[in-house]
Amino acid sequence: MRRRRFLLASLAGALAAPLAAAGQPIDRVRRIGHLGGASSAAIAPWLETLRRALEELGWREGQNITIENRSVEGRFERLPDAAAELVRLPVDLIIAGTTPAAQAARQATTTIPIVTTVVSDPVGSGLVASLARPGGNVTGLALLAGPEIVGKYLELLKAAVPALSRLAVLWNPAQTAHPPLIRQAETAARSIGCQLRLVAARSPAEFDGAFVTMGQERADALLVLADPMFFQQRARLANLAEKSRLPAMYGLREHVEAGGLMTYAASIHDLYRRAALYVDKIFKGAKPADLPVEQPTKFELVINLKTAKALGLTIPPSLLARADQVIE
């Protein structure tokens, strides 16, 4: 009997050894790296959403996964060093929270899987070959459903400001996703008889001058395109728009929570929740190259009535009825 138990134990060990060598998930704690450009305070709720989603899939922090967060607190020039640090640990997978973070991670490794979350244009930024077939070690989620969403921005702004004839667009020349959005904005503006005034800002130091330019151009409203630097400075941008008496549309709802007027955007929490599905699939053997990049299908219209009142703007009841959330 003892000999039989010994033989069975030896056979089980022999079978387990090649499986472990083949990289199968046998009793191993996986290390997830998160690379973000925003502040730790802003990232914390999104990471909590990620943890809950992973736990629902059987991945529990402290049991079979650990999460290493590296936030550069808005100092985007530090992203390459933070990415290199995660690679040196090493981690088994990197979740990249923004386009600059994903690019830094991609430059740091071509082998560790990278899952994107809040990335505007994965193809245009060079992260993937195509949405359907990423082709490398990067996959995940895109923030936008395509540049056509800009047409929706202008439609909603026109509904809020019926007399809109001159629209300022705040953009960042360093953001690879912005040029196609601007081209779409030009097309959409022509369709509603509106003139565009493009105003660039490469750093927060250029914000004051940008809003002076908007005033000189006699802009009726403002569109702020989604950008990590703009996100980091969202409270300041909302304050400048209010002081300039400019009704503004933003590409992320967090701008409206910080005092901006309107947003029509996908939920970052939902993007992080869905990122957990990619982590699960990759840890179970899927390759990033074979996992299509997912675009959002749900967008939320959020309106800040407190800001509208400060601007002296009356939001039409028909537009309020379309809102998913109204902040009062």
C-alpha cells in the first residue's frame, strides 16, 4: 500500500513538472503592474474597481495576485522610468492607464502583456497594428468609439447654446489622438454653420494665454478634447472656462465633477472593470496579439447645473431630459 501511494505521488509530480514548465497557472501569485499618469488620489477609485472585477473572476489580491501601482502624479516625463521599474520587478502584466503610459510601457517591454484602459487612439498612437488584430504585446480598451464622436459633442453644445457660431477647441499638439478629432470637428462644425478656433496648449503654463486667445476670438463655447494633461488640470480648466464665461464640453466626466459644464463620455470605471476580463484571459493563456481592442458602446451625458447657473446659461429641458446625470 505504501509503495502504491509512493508511485502515485511520484507520477503526479512528474505530470505537474512539465505543466509548470509550460507556464500553466499552478499555484503561482501573478504580479500586475499599473502605470498611470494621474494622481494617486484620482487613480485609487479606478484601481478599486479593477480589484473588485478581478475578484469576481477569481483573482484575489494577497492570494493569487499582487498589484504594483506606479503613478507619476502628472509628471509624464517620469513614465519611462516608472515603466522600466515595473519591468525590472518583474511583473507578469502591465495595465496602462493613458496613451503616454501605454507608449512608455511598450517602449520598456515587447514581451510582457500590456492592457490599455483610457487610450484615445490605439492605432494612431502606434500601440497596435489594428483594433481587430493588435499583433504585438498590447491590447485592451479604447476610450473613444472613433473620431465621429466629435459630431455628438458639437450637437450637444449647439443644443445647450443655440446661438453658437464660434467654437474654441482646446487641444494638445503632443497628443496623437487629437488631429483626427480636429478634422472631424471641422466637418461637424460646417454642418451646423459654426466656425472653429483651434487653440493649442502643450503645458499648463499655456492655459492662461489660451483663454486670452479664446476671448480675443470671441468664442461662444469651448470643446476640451480628452487628454491626460488636461485631466490632471481639470479643476483649473473648469475655473478658467467659468471666468471666461465659456460653456464647455469635455471628453471625460471627471471634468464635470470638477466644475465643468458638460461631458459625453465613456465611464473610466467601466473601462477598468472590463480591463479585468483581459487580465483574466491573458493569465489563462490568451495572447494579447489575438485579443481585439474593444471600443466603448455606452456613453453618458452629464450636465452640471451649478456651473450652468454660474455662467448664466439656461439648459433647455429637452437636453436635461437626455442627460444620464444632472449635477445640481
